[in-house]
Amino acid sequence: MDTLQLLKDLIRIPSFSREEKEACDFLEAWMRNEGFEVQRKGNNLWVESSVPDDRPTILLNAHIDTVRPAAGYTRDPFTPVEEDGKLYGLGSNDDGGSLVALLEAYVRLTEHPQPYRLLFTATAEEEISGPGGIESILPDLGKVDFGVIGEPTGMNMAVAEKGLMVLDCTVRGKSGHAARDEGVNAIYKALGPIEWFRDYTFPKISPFLGPVKMSVTQVNAGTQHNVIPDVCAFVVDVRANGLYSNAELLEIIKHSVECEVRERSTRLGSSSLSMDHPVVRRGLSLGLTPFGSPTTSNQALVPFPTLKIGPGDSARSHSADEFILLTEIRSAVETYVNLLDGLALD
């Protein structure tokens, strides 16, 4: 199985989010030709080592979609080029390296019995957290106990990942003429709630991600200079730290701040994996470094514990002339196998 050639072939196929069909068609045909019994839903593929049984299930996941090429490319983003130990091309680092390394690790891990059922999934729409991605196939996979999310982390262990929630807040006053002493200025009423979002500290602080971060990022009020505004609306960006669910944060906020609060979405939750988890203990024994990740991934969209780990460097993602080191891919396969081979989740 030539996984490096597979990565080169995938680089040649544009696979922007929601436009993954051609790449998914190619990967499905390639896997079938290699003898995999592939299942497909939309532009998502998966294979499984066995039907669900009484063993726990581990899921391996990488995404097949990419962002559009960044400005400043000096190379054709869809022409894979090996040069000085690097493989250049759009999606090589994010997330092709993880995809082919996890696929090869899946093959090696399933060559002999494991104390778990193993799934390999290649999914769409990760870059936009779209509903047609990993969420859409979860009902088809059966119960999953643990997941490995392949993303460029330098093969360090992201044991925590920030979540995201956006809030639309509204404060209401009463309009009046600015020249007379009448009306209730909604902007002035909003100052207290805005200060609350600036100053409030949630008590649980993550050792990897720090405190929950709330930032007022947009404010809108008023219609003209001589009318007291009766409505002030503002937007709050909330970054969870793995110790609160978005639902928990939302409840605390709604009961604490004196304004109307409406959430746009609570889908992108934060995650946190205990340092006592068997996979973390195994990783530490292998010399892998735990850290907290500020970037979101498919970790935010699954309801089971996950570890984000993969070859490459997050700083290369979405950048011009994206590349991955060939040694990073080879090393990642060995690390994935050593991390999971014979691992007991119980």
C-alpha cells in the first residue's frame, strides 16, 4: 500500500469544503482496489475492523476537505512536488498527512487482534464545521468510546481544545429627542452588561487552556444623531476551556447578565481529556508532550472523548506553499501504532 502516492494523488484533486465529491470518489475507488470494504455517506467514508461487539470502539478520523489556496502561492497548489525531504501541495499538511498515516496505522493495527473494535473515517466539511461532515455519519457507526482526531500537531497530544460560542445580546431602552430630557439611552444601559462580559471570570481554569475567554466584538445602536437609541445590540465571542460545556456556560451567562442573550449555535464544544486516560498515559510513556489547542477541529463535533494528534505543523495550515516532511508521515505511522497497539480502554 503506497500511502505516499495516495497523498500525491489526492493533492491533485481540488477538495474544498462542500466540494469534496471528486476526491471522495477517488479515495473510495482506491480503498476498494486495496481490498477495503468501504462504506459511504455523502462525501464521508469509513471502514471497520468488525461489527459492533462487546469490546470498546476506537475511531480514527482525518478530513479530506481543504481551504482554498492562500494568496502568495509560488507553486501550483494542486501539483505535488517532492523537494529536500518535503512534499508540497494544498492539503499536504492539513490534513493529508494525518489521513494517510492513520489509514496505514489502521491496516497495521488490524493485522492482529486488538482489545477494541477499530474504525477509520475520512470525512468532509471539517474546515467549515459543516453538518455534512463527521456529525452526519455518527448514527451509522454505532457506539464509539474514544477517538483519535488527526490534525497537524507535530505528534504532540492535544488533550484539550477550545470551543466556540457566539452570542447575540440586546439591551432595550426608550427612544426620545436628544435635545430634551426624555427617553432611556440603550447604549448607557448596555455599558453594565458589556463590562460584565469584560470582567467576569469563570472559576474553573484549565491547566492547558487557561480561563474561559469572553470578548465583546461588535456593537450596534442608534439611527441618527438627535434620537436617543432605544436598542443596543452587541456580539460576544465565547471560547470555552474544556471544563465547561457550551450549555453550562450559556446557563451561567443568562442568569448573570442583565440583557437578552440569544445563542447563534452551541455546536462547537470544547474538549478535555484526563491525564489519567489510558491513551494519555501511553503517550506520556512514549515521550509525547500534552498541550491545549486553540484551534477547533472535529473534536468539537463528537460526543465522546478524543485526542487530537497528527503529523505536520499547525502553523503551515492554510498558508502559501503548504508542505509536510516525508519523515513526519513515516514517524506518525509508527507513533499511532505504538500509541494504540494493544491499548486497553477499560
